[in-house]
Amino acid sequence: MMPAGDRLAELEGRAAQRGARWSGHLREVARHAEHSRGAAVHGVLTRLVGTALEATGCQAAVGSRCIVSGDCNSRVETEVVGFSGGSLLLMPTGPMHGMMPGSRVIPSGRVFEAHVGEEILGRVLDGAGQPIDGAGPVNCDERLSLVPRTINPLSRAPITEPLDVGVRSINGLLTVGRGQRLGLFAGSGVGKSMLLGMMTRFTNADVIVVGLIGERGREVQEFVSEFLDSEARRRAVVIATPADYPPLVRTHGALLASSIAEYFRDQGCHVLLLMDSLTRFAQAQREIALGIGEPPVTKGYPASVFAKLPQLVERAGNGGTSGGSITAFYTVLTESDDPNDPVADASRAVLDGHIVLSRELAEAGLYPAVDIETSISRATGSITDARHGALIRKFRQLNAIYGQNRDLITVGAYARGADPRVDEAIDRWPEMLRFLQQDASRAVSLAQSVMALSSLFEPESEVLNDDNE
Ligand SMILES: Nc1ncnc2c1ncn2[C@@H]1O[C@H](COP(=O)(O)OP(=O)(O)OP(=O)(O)O)[C@@H](O)[C@H]1O
Ligand SMILES: [Mg+2]
């Protein structure tokens, strides 16, 4: 039998070992708790009204993901878009069938990241960055967050170089600079998408990122088959989140398109970003904000919508040291052709120019229906030479004079000789209209556009007609 002293020592040794083991466990638990601070294991769904969900009993940061598991193994991934008191406000990324009061809400601790790389060129992706073109998975290693990286405004390169977009009226009269952000404003069915399609095919850019946000699903297929020929496809990526996608996914489509454009810009590429449409992005943002209880302020739009627009648009533009650029066109729907629509108003204020399409021209079959009088490109003055600038001013003056006297001229009430400027506008008008029109399947380069403009007013210069374009 063991002496009492030895027995006591053995018991003390075991107790010390057990103590050490427990303090090890406790340290591990403490370390784990430290790392998962703010993310309780799971909470419960307490409210689902419209498109928004509310959960209590768990914590997660804004922008992070939670899984809600409902009836019959149904699960939906949600994102935290706000909080109120002790509740999390969530928006789903998919259909909400099977959700019920008390469904488990599990914070995943993840934030959304898309895979990017050269392999996405030529592909059609959804708002989650997943391919929807049936051409297999995208195998890229780099991950991209949707959160914008702010660029110091002083380190952005200025707009100094013109960009050839292949459309005569824009190249000639509203010359676009690399790194400029423009809006394409028009009512429905006036030709916004067609004009974007033309620019997708004809623009001289290294990479083209097209965001089809909140438009009809049918149009995605049409856009891809009509405007992405094999040449355009090699350098283009399409992000499509049609109208039937949840509002969060629609806004993510616009953010993802911007993040992808930034990714290529940071590699030194000249990127063309085309977004159809900024209005649908604003409407998706409105659905989210109203869903979580933000009050509407202007025509049903909550204030946060007008804060998100500049955040999105400011992502485009020239980069800093990379030498890359993002030139962006955002379509803006002017509801019932009302130019003072709040989204149109807010967009006009944050963009570097607006190209307005006229229903009158479209109804007369004059495409692209660019209304030169009301359109403006704020960079044109600094990227065109004096002669080109003078030609633009001349065109604009005659266009305005004709517009002011159109009624008199068409009813035959204008007497020739009354005003030599009106006489000149009447004489030049048919040629000016021809200059504005262009077949959607044919590109007109920047040089050809300027030459065609000069031939309008300087008859001795080489005349450029559609046959030798
Ligand atoms: N350049 C063009 N050449 C010939 N037809 C055109 C042109 N642009 C537009 N159209 C005609 O106008 C129709 C509507 O054009 P589009 O879909 O581009 O308009 P939209 O402004 O994008 O409309 P929505 O607001 O409904 O999206 C086209 O289906 C086509 O018939
Ligand atoms: Mg359209």
C-alpha cells in the first residue's frame, strides 16, 4: 500500500494537471469568443413584411450574411442591411418560401465576395458573380468585395484624352473623354439600350463591363446575342440582374459591375462601363430602404437613395497611378418624359454630362435620337481642338435657331430672307439631320465623325458619306 504522503502528492499532481487542462480549455474558449465577438450562435426570425426580415437574438455586422432556415429544409441567404434596437434588419438574396415565425437565423460571419480574373471576360454573370450563360464555372482565384475603395480626388488623373465610341453624333458633337461619366436620359422605348449596344460593339476600350440592372429578363438574351459578337465578347463581361431578382441582388449587380470595372482599371486597362439602368438601381435601393422603414422624402424615394447614387457613380473615372480609366455611361429613365424626375435630377448633378434622347426624333425614325440642344458633355471643351470646338458651336447654333423657328418653317409662315441665320439653318438642316442619323450596325470613328462635321460647314474639305465609312 502507498504511503499517505505519496498518495497525497499523487492527488495533488493530478489536480494540477486537471487544472492546467481546464485553464487551457478556458483560454481556447476565450480566444474563440474574442474572434467571434458580435456573432452569437443563432437568433430567430420575428418579422417578415414585404421584402424585409427582422431577427432577434443574434448579432452580425451590416453587410455580413445570415442564413435563415425555415420549414422543410428551406434556407435563404440574407444580408444585414441595418438594425433597430436589438433587432437585425435583413434582405434576402433569393425567394423566401418556407420562412416562418421563429425560423433560425444563423450569422455566417461572411461578407459577399465575387471571384474575378481574366476568365470572366466573355461571360454573363449574375449579381452574385455566378455564371448564368451555361458555359461552366468561372475559375478565378482573386476575390473582390463590393465595398468601394475611395480614391483621393487629388490623385485622380484629369480627363485629357478623347474616347472613340463609334457613334457619329456623340464623337462629333458631344466628344467623350476617357474617364468621363455620362448619363443617357430618355423616356421608355426611345433607344437607350440600342445606343448602349452600339457603344458596346464600337468603343475603343480594353475591357467593357455591362451591367443590366433591373431591366426585362428577355433583354439580357437579346443584348448578348445582338451586341456581343465574338470580337466584343473577348473583352466584355455582362452582369445581369433582371427585374424579377430581389432588390438586394439588383443593387449588388450594379456594385459588382463597378467593382469589376475597378479591378481591370487597377491593372492599367481602359474600361468602358455601361449600366442599364441607374434608375432601376435607385428603385431597388428604394425598395430596400422603404422595406426597412426609412421614410420617403421625394416622390417616394427615401433620402439614402440620393446618397447611394454619387457613391456608385464616383467609382468610375480615371484611376490614380495605375494609368487605367473607367469611362461610364449610365442610362436614366425619365418617367413620362419628365426631365425633372428626382432620380434624373440627382443623376444629372453627379455626372459629367448628359446625352438626352428625344422621343420626337425616335418617332420620326431618326436614330440614334440624340437631342443635341439639351445634351451636354462637360469634358468636350478640354479635349477638342479649337477648330473642332468652333464646328460644334456652329452646329449647336444652327440647331437651336432651327428649333426656335421650326413651327413657322413647317407651316410655311417664315419668309425667306427675313433672317440670314434662319435661312442658313433651313439650308443646312437636311444635312445636319443626316449627320445625326447612323445605322446601328455601322461604326463611325472619331476621325470620320470630325471630318463629317467639318464637311458640313467647310464644303471644300473631304465629304464623308455613308458609302466610304
Ligand atoms: N439606333 C436604332 N436604330 C433602329 N431602331 C432603333 C434604334 N434605337 C432604338 N430603336 C427602336 O426603338 C426600340 C426601343 O429601343 P430600346 O429598347 O433601345 O429603348 P429603351 O429606351 O432602352 O427602352 P426601355 O426604356 O423600355 O428600356 C427598339 O426596339 C427599336 O425598334
Ligand atoms: Mg432599355
